[in-house]
Amino acid sequence: MTPSPLPGLGPIGQIAMTAHDIPRAVRFYRDALGIPMLFEVPPMMAFFNCGGVRLMLSLPEGAAHDHPGSVLYFKVDDLDAMHATLRGRGVTFHGDPHLIARLPDHELWMAFFQDTEGNTLALMTEKR
């Protein structure tokens, strides 16, 4: 039996990723990935709009938070085209887009890369 969601718990509003060099990370997310920037709180934080979910880049708050964050998976319609676009902007991938799983109604394809701070990111698409 699946538990029902907690009352009042809404969708994800923000994801935090650590960065040691905020200006460098801003250039990567804004210029290389093309994610719209919302605002900055220099020199500690920068905020972006990832399709309605806010991405916060921030300096680590102590040793417990000084490590790469969770993997961000960006949905794209044309994986090969986005892969080529980002490579053209200097993004280094861990290989070409590849098949992850064949499901009954689609295939799941991904391509992985890292940001300037060592965080793993991925492009993903579901091919019918």
C-alpha cells in the first residue's frame, strides 16, 4: 500500500548545489547551459529558473556541505541536438548520449556531464 502524501506538502520549490566559485558557476549555468538567471546574492549565492523549479548555487556552509550535490536531470526533446549545442559551448560530456532502458512504450536515453564545481548533471529524453 502506498502511503498518501502529507497534507500541505507541495512540489519541489528549490534545489541547492554547492559551488566554490560562484561567478564561474554562474557563467556555466547561465552561458553554457542557457538557464535563465533569477537573481544573485553576491558573493554567496545565485538563483536560476529551471522550468519553474529554482536552482540555488551557493558556497558550502561548512565541511558537512562541502561536496558535489545530487544529479540534476534536464529533460530535452532532442538529446542529440542539445548534446551538440552544449559541446559547442564548451561542456565536456562523459561520452555520447546512450540508451539507459527499453521500456514497453519508450526508450530512456541520457548523456552525463559535470559543471565547473564537480557536480554531475545529465540530459535525458524519452524516445517513443
